[in-house]
Amino acid sequence: MQEAVQNILKKNQLSITGSRVRILELFLEQQGALAHGDIERRTGEKFDRVTVYRTLQVFLNKGIIHSIPTSDNSVLYALCKDDCGEGHHHDNHVHFVCDKCGNTLCLEDVTVPAIRLPKGYKFSQIQVIVNGRCKDCNRD
Amino acid sequence: MQEAVQNILKKNQLSITGSRVRILELFLEQQGALAHGDIERRTGEKFDRVTVYRTLQVFLNKGIIHSIPTSDNSVLYALCKDDCGEGHHHDNHVHFVCDKCGNTLCLEDVTVPAIRLPKGYKFSQIQVIVNGRCKDCNRD
DNA sequence: ACACAGATGCAACTTTGTTGCAAAATAATT
DNA sequence: AATTATTTTGCAACAAAGTTGCATCTGTGT
């Protein structure tokens, strides 16, 4: 784990600092999306709010994480699969938001369907947000 | 137009007030999505910020408008087609966000494609956000 | 015209996000 | 290993976005 984190940072030419390591660990631990607030809480407010913002921004720019749109005005961030090649833009994603536990995850193996747009429209990226019950919450 | 606005309000058992009428008009004029800030600006700050928030909240509850998830942490609102029946939940929407002009619109006539979820997952609602160039911005 | 319910505006506050700058930590160099 | 150069961090101050309680005003039904 430690090593995995360091590799990611090195590969992206980022210096290895406490906050970056800790935040990356969080993403690796919980395979799901995190909001800025989650991160602050789970790091025990050890890092300044500004640092968390900036760290997320850096990760976004480097393509280490991507952001997920939600309808309730909260931005979620999730780790990108590390086998993304150079040219990969994380364009097409299917995200699943569980209505019960609130967990959000990135369904990497579900393909984004083709969508027929009206004449004159050209698309560059498609995001799909699926709400429902996740595997774990569907047992009851 | 005046009449259309009043009909919508009456149908939803809402009293006809200045802010509600004006905000509904805005939505009808521009067939596209509006952010809270847009509304404040376009009404010339005539109404209190709180009133705008509350008005949008009421419209949301009544199902007159719906909210659109965006990746940049801004909530957009768009009018629901008024021919929505009672049982209609505005569940499945395709939204188009133009990368150039920023306009966001609700593609009502594009059907949301079926998505195959992994085992154990059940969905209740699917939203699709398409980024790209809209009809008007595609001319150049 | 009147009374009641509901909507508005104000003030104060919380939460969320941003910016500039000095201090501290990391990386590079010798 | 010590020193310098480069990044990153935390602080403070601020800006923007959103919420709440309450007194006042407005729209609606009688």
C-alpha cells in the first residue's frame, strides 16, 4: 500500500508529502468516491482545508482522480484505475450512487451506451449516473 | 406566457406571487437550464437571495423543475415538460451541456439507454450528462 | 373588507471555496 | 551530509453559497 501510493506520486512527478500520501491512502482503502468533506473528516482535520483543496486539484490535473457530478451540489472524487494509458481521458464513466448507504462507485466494466443526439449536436464526453441499491444494501 | 405561468402555479396549488411568476417566466423564456446565480442576475436582484432559494426549493418539490448534476459543483435547474403525468418522476433524463456556450438543456426526446449493471445492483434512476457542442455552436 | 395562511425580506450565521504570503518541508546539487 | 533551490503547507483574510428564525407583508378565501 505504502509502496503503491509512492509509485503513483512518483509516476506523476509529485513530491511525496504527508497530505498527498494520506489522501491517496484514503482513496485506496475505500474503493468508492469521496467528497471533500469526507476527506477532511477521515484525516481528522490533520491537514488544512486549503491543503486538501489544493491536493485534490493537483490529483485532478494529473488525472489521478476524476470528479463525479451529483445532483445535490456536492462534488465527489474517485480514483482512476491506474492502468489508464497516456491518452486516456476518463471520458466515459458510469457511476453508481447507492440511495441507501450513499456510497458512490465507478463501474469501470460497464460500458457507456451509444446515445443518438439530435441533428447538429456533437458530443465529446458522456457521463452516466445510476441511482439505486448497491450489492450490499440489496440483501435486506 | 403570463397565462401559462399562472396555470402552472395554480395547478400546483401555489399562490401567485411576484418572484414565482418572474422565475417561471425566466425558465420559459430560455429553454435551458439555469443556475441559482443566473436567476439572481436575470431578475436584477429584485428578489432576496433567500426568496430565490426557497422558490426553487418549492418548484423542485412540486416537480415543476428538476436539478441537473454538474461536475463543477454548480446546481442547475431546468423546467420539466408540463405534460408530465401524475406518476411521472422525471427519473430518466439526458442532459446536454455545451462546452462552448455553457448552455445546458434537457433532451427530452432522447431515450435513456438500457444499462447492464453488475450482479446484485438494482437501479431506480439513470441520468446521462452529455458534453459537447450544441447546434448553435457547431456552425463555426 | 377581513382574517388567516403562506410568502417575503432582513439579519445573522454556517459552510464551502479562493488567494496571497511567509514559514516549513521536500527535492536537487554539490 | 550540508546547502541551496523548489514545492508545498498553513495561516489569515476574504468571497461566495446556502440556511434559519422571526417579524412583516401579500395573496387567498370567506
